[in-house]
Amino acid sequence: MLKKIFFVVLILIVSNIDAQEKKLKGQVVHADTKKPLSASHILNLNTVIGTITNEEGLFEITAKANDTVLVSFLGFESIKLKVTNDLLKGNELEIALNEKPEEVKEIIIKSTKLIGVLEVDIKQVPKDKFTRIHLNGLPQTYEVGRPQKISSPIAKLLNPVDLVYNLFGKKPKQLKKLQKLKKEDDLRKMLAGKFDREVMMEYLEMDKQQLTKLLDDCDYSEYFIKKASDLQLIEAVLNCYENYKAIKKGKIERDRIPRKN
């Protein structure tokens, strides 16, 4: 009897050890040249733990079987890796990333006829009908002055099909992971250099079009949505969520106040 109990306990201990988190080790390289890609981003999507590769493209990250690890590098196609037990036996994994095909965009250049007289020529230069301001943290200016969307809290509450309200109530766990991304210093540095939106799309279970719609409904400009880093977009979504909670709480409190006859 004692032998059977000991055997069962031993099996449980071994199973628990196998289920515990271990170190996933590997190297990220260029698929064609095999050169190491230093500063590649490695993120465990399950535990929200991240790291970057060193000068030799090597990395080490805590993981367990069935975790999903996102490997990305600016200008390269990302890879999502499903962790298996054989990858956690201490063997180093080689991950080869392919370069993204370059997108060629059409550029239209319009000329302005000048005659050499300043007083006349200055009137020929087209004027910008929008005010340009600089947003802290972004390298360029962006345009404001376009027609404003509904922005007052009361007006928002009267919009029942608002994507913001339909989304946030259903994804509290995903938002908590975004909050963790924002708090960790190493992850903040990583996301400050990312612009592919992959992490946000993964956690919020949205494509780029849906993510753009969400940020647009949160009253962020088109320029900000296109040019901001992943970290800035995560902060924008979390700020929008906090505003949503405040508005919702205020509405509930107003509904509780007894009306005077």
C-alpha cells in the first residue's frame, strides 16, 4: 500500500516539474544571410514576459509547454512559436525571419510657377488649411482642425453602437495583460520601438482595421494611429478604457439618484 502511495506521489511530483516554467533558449537570424538579428523582440504572450536578443541574436525566456512566443524584428515577418516540451530540454532553437516585401507607394509632385518676385510668388504657394502641432514622442507634426466627432460624455452615452462600449466589457483579461505590458520597464522599452501592432491585435483579438476603428472611436487622430509606437497605442487604449469606466460609473450613479416629483 505504501509503495502504491509513494508511486502516485512520485508521478505527481514529476508531472508538476514538467508543468513548471523552464527556459526557452534560441537564436534569431536572417533567413537568407543567416546573420544574427540583435535586438529582436521575444514576447511570451501567455505570461506577458519579454526580452530582446543580444548582439549574437541569442535569447533566453521563461516558458512552459503550450505557451505561445511571438518573435519579431523591425522590417521582418514575425513568427508565433508554440512551445513544446522538447524545446525546453536545453537545446538552442534557431529562428529564421524573412524580410517583409517593400511597399512601393505612388508619389505625386505638383509644381508651382514662380516669377522671382517675392510679393507675387508667396501668394502662389498653397496654404495649409490645418493648424500643425507637435505631439510629444512623435517625430513629426500632424494635422488638426478637421470636423470634430461626438466627444462629450453625455453624447457618447447616447451612442449605443459605439465599438468602445461593445469591446471593453468583454475583454477584461486582455486589458489586464496590456496594463502589465505598460508597467514592466523592459516591455515598455521593447514596445516603444515596435510599430507593427501585433501584440495589441493578439491580446484584443482584433485585426488592424478593427483596431483603427477602436482608436478612431476613442477620438485619436489618423496621424497618431499610423505613426505612434505600440507603447503609445497601448496607453491610448487603456486611457480610453479608463474614460469609459468613469462615464459608465457616472451613468450608474445618476440612475440611482431618486427623481423628484
